[in-house]
Amino acid sequence: MLELIDIHKSYEDQPLLDGISFTVAAGETVCLLGASGSGKSTLLRIIAGLETPEQGQVCWDGQDLAPVPVHQRGFGLVFQDYALFPHLNVAANVAFGLKMQNRTDDEIDLRVASILEMVNLTGFGDRRVTDLSGGEQQRVALARALAISPRLLMFDEPLGALDRSLREQLMDELRRILHESGVPAVYVTHDQEEAFTLAGRVLLLHDGSIVRSGTPEQVWSDPGSVWAAQFLDAGNVVSGIVISSTSPFQVETSAGVFEFRCGHAHSAGEKVNLLVSRRGVRQAAHGRVSGVVMDVIFRQDGFKVTLENGLDFYLPDAPRIGEKIFLTVPENGIKCL
Ligand code: ADP
Ligand code: MG
């Protein structure tokens, strides 16, 4: 099990990682999701041993890895830019780590063949890596990382350089390979679709801290802060004032009154931020939320309706642009942040 304990790192007196702690258990895929520049790559480099934290520990099964050099940690790394050896063919790239482990040629050939099969590159062994497409090169990089039977895999935005359809295909394949191999993984990305597809657990990194962690579903449905809700684009963030202090609470906003239930205590006059789901909303003459329609976009599962007050919702029927509409918002579609 990988365990990070209170990792701190700063550059030029600017704190970048400000007390990061988490664990990755056997077989688990943990995705670290954060904006560009939030310190994701730095954290991976610290786990790999390429960078030293100012404070905190990286442990494996309770042992502090500080004295263990990079190549003895048994971790496999896959980067965005593949980092393959251009002068070696596919098989030699995959075999690289095995050669360093002084395995016999027969052993290496068998292992390379079985790993190439796992990443759907059977028959590619003799190809030059420079002749491969981006997606194929990334599979070679993954095969190289897997070949040494790592005890942990680390991915640094591995699909970032690929176009959308290829990214989706590789995402699904990666999910399968991670499940099949059972190797625990830390996957960093700024792309929430990737994180939500691959992760058993998502960690949101912001301002040097992990501000939220949980299953994709938990993090999505209850992001826990205005920043997280906006970063995930999990719904409308609306601020208002509590006007009734017993549940269901009522909150007055510039778009009308929202009614919701909440485990927290709220008092009248308190300022709150609500996360309002875009789904489950209906047009109704008695609706207490309203706005003038500014734009309507057809989507496969409804019309995305944007109001002049900045809110947007998915509605089953398209209203007219310029029309003032009244909406009911289900209580269970509202959370306080
Ligand atoms: P992410 O991978 O989330 O985009 P990084 O870990 O690459 O973030 O880096 C975050 C910030 O840390 C960078 O924008 C940079 O300002 C700073 N940083 C990273 N590495 C160094 C370094 N070696 N020297 C100085 N500053 C660095
Ligand atoms: Mg990075």
C-alpha cells in the first residue's frame, strides 16, 4: 500500500503542496484531479523519488521510501509525451526495464509478447516506435511500464496529447487493463471525464490541498465547495439569503426562492451558496424560480436552456428565446456548499 503523509513542497517560497496525505490500497486506482499548475506532476515526481518534499513521507507498506532510489521503488511511470526511446523498436522499448533486471532473453521474449497482447499490440514488436500513431505510442509506453511488474503505476496526463475519439477508446482500454492487471495506480489529470472513468476514488487538488475525495459519484453529487462545484461544472452555483430557518430551508436569490433540505443548521439572514442541479427541473406556472430565456441548445437528452440571470438547465421542451419562464426545482437537486 502506498501512503503519503503530510507532503509539503514549495518553489521560490511559494507553497505548491501544502500537506497532502492519502493512501492507495491494493488494486485501487486513485485519480488526482486538479487544474493546470496545481502541483499534480510535482506530487507524482515526489512519489517516484525524482523530487524531494520539504516535509512529509512517502511510504510503501509502512516503510519510508526516502532512502530508496527511483529505480528501486518498483513504480512504473507513463507520461503525456510517451518518452519512448526512438532508436529502439517496440519490443526493445518494452523490454528495456526487463534488461535492466538482468532477465534471460527467453524470459524477456515471453513477457514482452504477453504484455503486447494485453495492450492490443500483438505483432507490433518489430515496428519502429517513430512510425506509430500517438495512441499506439502511448500503448507502448504503458506496456513498458507494465513489463517490469510494477507494484504501482503512475500516469501523468497520459491521454492529453490524443484527439477525443482516441482518448475515449484508450480510456476504456486503460480501465480494462488496470482491472485485469490489478496493479494499483495513481493517475493525474485535469480532465474530469478521464478521472471519473478510471477512478475508484477521486481526489480534488486545489491550493495545495486535497479539498475533496470520494467515489466519482460522491464527488460529483456533493462537491463540498464553490470552487469544486465550479471546477467540476456540477451544476449552477447560486448565492442567496436564508429566509426560513427550519427544514425545508428557503433561500432567496436573484432568480427566485429555492427550497431545499439539508443536514446543516441554517439561520434566517445567513448567506449561503447553493449547488442547483441542471436536471429534474420542470416548467410550471407556480414555479418560484424564474428567468428570461437567452439561449436554447438542442442536446440528445433535452434542451439546454440558458437564462439571462446566468442559470442554465436541461428541460424536456424548448421554451422560446425572450420568454420569461417559471421553474420548479426538486429539493433533492439542491445542496448547500
Ligand atoms: P501540474 O502538473 O498540476 O500542472 P506542476 O506540478 O507541473 O503542476 O507545477 C505546478 C507549479 O509549480 C508550476 O506552475 C511551477 O510554477 C512550479 N514548479 C514546478 N516545478 C518547478 C521547479 N522545478 N522549479 C520551480 N518551480 C516549479
Ligand atoms: Mg502536470
